[in-house]
Amino acid sequence: MRACIADRRVNPDSFPLPPSILLRKEFDTLAKSDARFKVHYVLDKPPANWAGLSGYITAEALKKSIPGPDKGEQLKIFVCGPPGQVKAISGPKASFKDQGELDGALKELGYNKEQVYKF
């Protein structure tokens, strides 16, 4: 995974509470060690002291937190989460071997299928 994201930004992912953020320690370490790597956490139900994004991951939230589609081949967005979230962000994954068509917020913002990988 480190090789795949060494020069990329992480697509925001929505989590219910801070302790449940998958790979948070690893992502924070990468972000501290490489200025090109940015992480934006989005919490479903944040605690009162949370200063980051919260709620649904919208096209507007994506626009504020990831590079624009004009980056071409220099950009790869990795999308993971529950099926409804993946569908809203990038369109559903067709099958284990087939990424499916790009749809959702990322298509709305002008990204292309080659810039997006769905887990």
C-alpha cells in the first residue's frame, strides 16, 4: 500500500468515531514524512472537540480536499467504504475484477475512470 500511495493523496473516508479510523497511525506518519501526501478525515458522528470535516462526503468536500482532475496521470484517488458511500463518490464497483464505470461525485467534478481505483 505504501508504494501505491507514496506520491498520492488519500481520498477522504468517513468514519463514525476517531478511534475507529482504519490505518490512522500509518496515514499520519506518511503525511508527516512527505508533504505531497495529504490526509483528510471525515467523521460520521464527531465528538464535540472535532475540528475536521463531518457528515457525508460530498462533491464540495472532495473539491476542497483533493487535487483537481487536471493532474491527469499524476493523480490516483483510492475509494473505499460501504457500498452506498462508494456509489455516491465514484459509482459502484462492478465486480472483484471490474472497476465499473465512473459515476457519482468524482464524475461530476470531472475526474476520469483512470484516476480512480475502487476497493
